Amino acid sequence: METTKWWQKGIVYQIYPRSFQDSNDDGIGDLKGIISRLDYVKELGVDIIWLSPVYASPNDDNGYDISDYYQINPEYGTMEDMDLLIQEAKKRGLKIIMDLVINHTSDEHPWFIASKHKDSKYRDYYIWQKEPNNWTSFFGGSAWDKIDDEYYLHLFSKKQPDLNWHNPDVMKEIQDIMHFWLKKGIHGFRCDVINIIYKSSLANGKKKMVLVGKEHYHSQEGCHNILKTLRKDVMDHYDAFTVGETVLVSVDQANDLIHPDRRELDMVFSFEHMETDQISNKWFRTKFNPNKWMRVISKWQTGAYWNANYMENHDQTRSVSRFGDDTKYHKQSAKMLATINLTLRGTPYIFEGQEIGMTNGDFQSMDDLKDVESHRINEIAKKLHFPKKLRWKMMMRSSRDHARTPMQWNSTGGFTKGVPWLKINANTKTINVENNIDDPESILNFYKRLIQFRKDHHVLVDGMFKPLYMRNNIFIYKRFNESDEILIISNMSRNYKKMPIQIFGKILISNVNRNDFIDGILKPYETIVIQGGISK
């Protein structure tokens, strides 16, 4: 690999502004709240903050429906607050990346409002047709909605009309937006659903596909051309990076987006490991299979040029509830997942609250949920006569709101003195930052040790990855370069397991305070990092 870049060495902490810290007690997190918690983020040991959308928005999809790319949502503060956040982060050696949402805007964006007039130049900023095709939305139902006598395309909510990237004026507008924010001092973008922005054709799609029409917009050559142009005309002029949220990509498709020779993106979030516990889509879950999961992880580790490693984010349920045991083995499984995430090859991403083992929400009914996607799916399931209990089970296993519950700072929440916009989990009484700080064996303090460990061992950044064992819910792999070798062993189950291969070496990190391998037994959700090797 070429010389290691700063963003390859770095660790990213994702902040979902609405749920991080409220400074004015209106129940909604804001920029001043984030500023007040920057020391906490710095002390964790991370290097980069990924700030989910703070742009002006009607909040149909919590900020991913942007009505003005040059303004801050008043709920979050002002542009002066944003400038101060960038400055204060810089003082602490923290870099900020922002979301770049350029597949769609809000239907309340001035461009779309103007586009409703057929003689406006903005009409061609979006995709309008006399008759809809048969494409389906990611949120369920038709991807088209009607205004007057024509239909506009929206691959997501009907309040998120898709931009028309065949129009060169759209390219110019987006370049100006990127320059605006990069000149302010941010260091890159997380590019929302970036591999579906270009529609090669508006022909009907194959009806047997889950997403009808996907073959006309998924990872098209036109998308690659757009990314090459944005790289050459914008990103190459700054010390910044891009990470793409890429829908339904294979390893080869990912490399077509991120290989340095391609000059497009720097890394992508893959979803395949997040799809190992589902049938056709996330609303139909199966029991988590660690063996299947680790095989997918290993495929991406060995195949992708550079990985963006994550266990959870604002669109995924909490990892300790999904891949671990959030009750009996809460600490052990949260630490195990942390160890895997921070020792894989690639840039690690940590989502707010993950570092204290925050769990899925304890919602009681649909009234507790705010997520537009969840309500849309519930309505579709109701029309299909799904029983109420089944619909609620779907929500409790898959709703995006599980990741969006407010940050648990102390036993009473600590997020706001007002009424929180989304229900705070009652387990904040025990799972909170304050408790974690005071406990030397806490998940938070384990994260801090792990992060420092990664920084002290360059092999975890520039070393290769090799899987050694992926059966019986045991995951063993090594990271190695010419001068160093580290083994990571994890029991991804709540059962005691016999060590499948004989290991020797010095234990560097363990989540169960193990000193040796004498008994040859792995405890539930035990994870061990050792410097050594395998007995011949």
C-alpha cells in the first residue's frame, strides 16, 4: 500500500446532533451542546468527528432532507455556532467531516419549489415524467409522487425528490457547496447513498427484484464519472477524504469506487455484514449467525482496498443488542465487539454511545417512534394485513430509532432538562457515561485502552489481515507486517468454548482479565489480543 494517510491512521466518532447534547433545554441536541462535550470526545482518543446533517431541513428524515445546504438548522444553532465548533475541534486536534447528501434534496428546497413550474430552469434539476415507471422506493411503495399533471422521482421519502445528475448545472451547484464547507475548515464528507445518484435510464425495472428499477441506477458508469469529476475539481484541492455510503455493493464494486488508481472515493461503508441476519431486507430478521458474519467480514478485509469498519450507526440498531448479549453479558460482548472493530484493517468508526454499550431503545408503541421509515413500513405492513404483534416485532428488531435515542450521560439522562425529542432508554440509570468513567473495568475505559493500543501498534493500521479460524462461533485472525504480528481471538457466543488451536505469546488485551491459556477454555464473549503466534 502507498504511504499511510492521516485518515487511515485516524479513528472516527459519529455524532448524531439531534441526540448528543441539548444546551438550551428544548429537548433537541444542538451545536453548542456538542461544543460542551468536545473534551469528552477528545479524551476518548478519537481523531475525527463525523457530524450527521446539521443543514436547514424540515426534518422529514431527520436532516437527510436538506432545504438549504448553506444554512444551519435553527434547531441546532447558527452558522456562528458551526464556525465555533470547527475552531474548538481544531484546538483539540479533532477534524470534522460532514454528510454530503446529493442524491436528493428536501421538497422544501428552493430548487424544487421552483421546479414545480415547467418553464423554470430548475425543472431540470429534478426528474419529472408524464407517467411514472414501476420503480419502488427504499422506504416502500412507489418511487413516484404526483404534482399537478406530472410525477417526480423519489427513491426515499416523497419529501426527498431525487436530483437530475444529467444536468451540468446540478454538478456546478454541488461543487460550490463542497467548496463552501471545505473552505470553512472541515476535512471531508460522508457521501449519502452515493452509488445511486445517477439514473442511466427511466425504463421499467425487473418486477421480481426487491427494489424494482435498481438495475437502472445502482453503481452506474455515470456515477463513477461524477465522482471522478468531484475528486479532480474539488477534493484534490484540500487535505480531506470521502467515505461513501454505498448501497448493495460487492467487494469488486467497492474497489471500483475506492482504489487510488480510480480517483473517486477513499473508502466506503459496506453493508453485507449488516445483512447476514436478514431475509431479503432488514424488516425480516433471522437469528444472528456469528460464523456467517465473520466470513463476510473476512471477505471484505481481504478483498477491499481499504475498509470503513463499523458495528452500528444512525441507520443500524445497537450492536451490543444485535451481535452480543445486552443483559447477562453486556460488558463482555460490548468489549468483544469493540476489540474486533478496532483491530480490523481499515478506518474504525464508533457511533455515539457505542463506547458505553448503549442498547436498543425500550419503546412501548408506535407513538414512541419518530423515524419516517418505520412509520412508512408499519403502514404498508398494516395494509398487507400483518398482525399488530408482528408489525411491532419488526419495529423492535429493525427501527432506526434504536440508534437515535439520546446519549446517556448520567443516571437521569443528562441529555436535556426539557422533554427529549425521542424517548431516553430507562437503562440510563445504570448505562451512562458517569458510571463508566468511575469504573476502571467499564466499557468506556476499555475503549480508551483499545484506542491507545491501536495507536501504539502500527501493525493495526498498516498490517495485513489473515483469518485463521471462523467456526463454532469463534473468530481468530491475525494482523501482521514484516516486523510485528498480533492475534485476535473472540468467542462470539454466550457459551464456554474450547480453544480450537493452540496459541502462545503475550496477552496484550483481554476483556476478562485473563493471564494465560492454561485451561484452554474461552469464556462467553471473551476476546483476547496477543503478541505471539500459533503452535506448529
